[in-house]
Amino acid sequence: MPVLPVLVIGIAGLFSVGLIAFWIWMLVDCASNEPSTGNDKLIWILVIVLAGLLGALIYLIARRPQRKAQYGR
């Protein structure tokens, strides 16, 4: 059995698991730490769920630092 295809599949699998873990982390972070003022929490959860990894990345870059500075969490 050639080693290279197995290695590539293993690395791709680990990368995929990491991306899924990142998506879940952002979803849980938004659901548990985002303040419930207005519809912000619901909108961010919808962005993360519907846009997938791109939505999680947008949340990480756009909202999370702002929320940490504003609310300290």
C-alpha cells in the first residue's frame, strides 16, 4: 500500500475535523456569550449556521473582538 495517499487522506481528515471543531466552537461561543439585546444573537447564529465555515470566520473576525472589548466576554 503506497504511503503518500494514506498520508494525504490522513492530513485531509485531520484538517476537516479541525474545521468542524472551529465551526462548532464559534456557534457555541455565539450562543452562550453573545448578549441577547435585540436580534443580534439570532442573526449571528443564522449567519454561522447558514454560511458554514465562512460565517464562523466572519463572526470571529467581525464580532468576537468587538464583543470582548465591549462586554469583556
